[in-house]
Amino acid sequence: MSTETEIKIEIQNPEDFCARLQAFQPRIVSDRHFEDNRLLDFPDKTLLSAGSLVRIRRAGEKAILTFKGPAKKEGIFKTREELETGLGDGVLAVQILERLGMCEWFRYQKYRREFEVGTVIVAVDETPIGNYAELEGSESAIYDLARRMGVEESRFIKHTYYTLYLDCCRLKGKAPGNMVF
């Protein structure tokens, strides 16, 4: 079993954030690229009601199938089981899951670039609802990097992009749909 521990931080300007990150001599994991994410569930929302999800992520020619279990409720970090595997064809994988009775219930897009600072993976995301940095690693390593970057714990966000999208729609008085460009 693999466990994901992460937080998000809202950022104003991705370029400024990346420039600040350079002080820590990050290793580039991926250059800026477009990602299209599709969340699938059964019609009765079995997974969503349990706090879990199945996602197909497409980025260029690459596709990944992900299962995420429910997040721990306690603490300031989003910590949960995460299982991932590469796919040959993301579109076909969605069709297979649909044939098994699942349906797409949310789609979100973003531009992402990724870095590694020590043992922390830093993803810089540009989304239709704003810009965010995700820090993923151990709690102590995330705390340490955030402190060194001058990011206070009060700025840590453990919500999913779906929850952030719903909050944004409520603030704007807009009916939710998909978070796409």
C-alpha cells in the first residue's frame, strides 16, 4: 500500500513561486504540461460517499489510473492511500471503466510543472480557479520546506481540487460543472 501525504498552498504567481523555489536547487521532474483529469464513480456515488476516488489523468501521450482512499480527518495534512499505474490509452481506460458501470462525474484541467526538493515533490499548478503549489512527502519534510520558503502553516490547504472548485462556484454564485479551461 502506498500513502500520499500532501498540502496545497494558494499562490499568486507561478513564475514568482518557481523563482523562489530555485534557491533550493530543485531537480526538475517535469516541465510545464497540460493535464486532463477525469473522476469516475458508480451511479450511486459509492466511492465519493466513502471519500475515495478513481481518476484517469492524461498528460500528453501519458495516462495514469489512480485510486485514492479516504483522507484521514485529523491533522493539517491530507494523508490517504494512493495506488497508481500507467496506462497505454487513457481514453480506452475510461471506456472500460464505463463498461464496468462507472461514469465520469467530474473533470478538471490544469497546467502543471513538478520539482523535487530533497524528498518533497513540489507541483506548481495553474487551474481555472487559481494557482496552487502542492507539496508531497513526509510531514516533517513538508513542514521543513514550507518553513524555509516562508510559508506559514495557516496557509496549508488539505482540500481536493473538487472541493476548492465547489467553494469557488459558491463564492461566484455559479452552478458547478467541470473545472476546465
